[in-house]
Amino acid sequence: MQKVLSRLAPVLLLLTVFSYSSCQKEDQDSSTSTEEKPGQIPGMGNDPRPPEGPLFTLPPGVSLIGNITGQDDGPTASDCVYDGQGTNVKVKMILQNDSIGAPATIEFPPGLVITAITDGFQNGLLMERIVVVLPPRQPGGNAPKCNVTLMLSCLNAQDKPSTESAIYTFGPVTSSSLINDFISKLSTKEILYSKFPPTDPDWNLNQEFIQDALWNLTDGKGLTNADLKHIQDLPNK
């Protein structure tokens, strides 16, 4: 009997070590998992953490005059750009070209987050690239200015839509894998306000579909089959 136990001892030891190692790895995997989950994205939904990603900055030679504020009105003759894909968060800003003799190009990229400084207001998300070109400043002349309004989708369903009393700031270009996947799904679709006739009912309906789908990511449990069907049915570029 002792000889049998002696022969089995190395095998039993190996099984014990393997079992402990497997359990330890499983515990480590579950505790260090970085998989992003809907409803738990920093700065979005009810998550109190700031949104994550590289901070957006204006290019050299371009400055922001005053604050970024909420926008209640529609486009006016003073706007050089009024565009985006949402209506819940509309923000306006005055940009100035300080460079002499050279135009200034500002690119607002997909995934740009505009964060609310004023408590209780929604953060906004841009899902389509918008480019603004400011004419060059002439020697001895005034610096060219541009009134820009960005039309953004809401990232926090429980907070308030933009109003003129709300102040915002440039946030990051989101690093969220869930949000970037959503933006990728929309990248072949025509979603910008400027691509439709003014007050077009189809654009309004489309942006509502997009907003509801986004809320399912930021405040819910993820995209539904209905969301995916709505995205598929959006007009192609």
C-alpha cells in the first residue's frame, strides 16, 4: 500500500498545483477584466467619472473668444457653421484666427465630447467630422472670427438638455470602445444636419433613432436589435 501511495504522490502533487494555478488565473482574470460595459462608461450615463480619451485642443493660431455656451435657437445669418447630428446638446462658440496671412483649419473629429461645466446639464457627443476654415488675417486688419454651433447627441439621459445658461468646455476625443464602435457603425451613413433640407422631418426622425441607440449604450444595457435595424436603414453617404 505504501508503495502505491509513493508512486501516486507526484501525480497528486501535480494535480494540486495545476488546480491551484487554474483557480488563481481565473481569479486574476475576473479581477483585472477591462471589458467595457454599457451603462458604466466614464462621464456617460450616471457614471460620475470624467470622460476618457486625449483632450481636444484648438490648433495653433486659433483662439476661443469667451465661453462655449448652450444654444437654444436655430441657424442664423451670423453662423459660419451650424452642423452636427443631434439636438439635445447644441453649443455655440466664437473662434478667431490669430495668424497673419494664413487660413486656419479647425477639425472637430468624430468622438469629440463637449463637457458641461454647469451642473445638471448633459455632456454632448459629436459623431461626424466637421471642418471649419477661417480666412487669413491681413496685416493691420482685424482677426477673422467665426460663429460655430455644434449639434451634439446627449451622453447623460438623466440630465438637462442645453440652454443658453449652460457653459461647456472641450473634453476628450473619447477612447470608449463601445462608443467608437457605435460611431463606426454610423460612419457610412448620412447623418449631418447640413446634408438635409432645413427642417427635414427625416433628419429629425433619424437623429431621434441615433439618440435612443446612444442612450442604450450610455444609460442602458447596450444596442438592441431595433437599434441595429434603424442604423441599417439610415441613408447611405
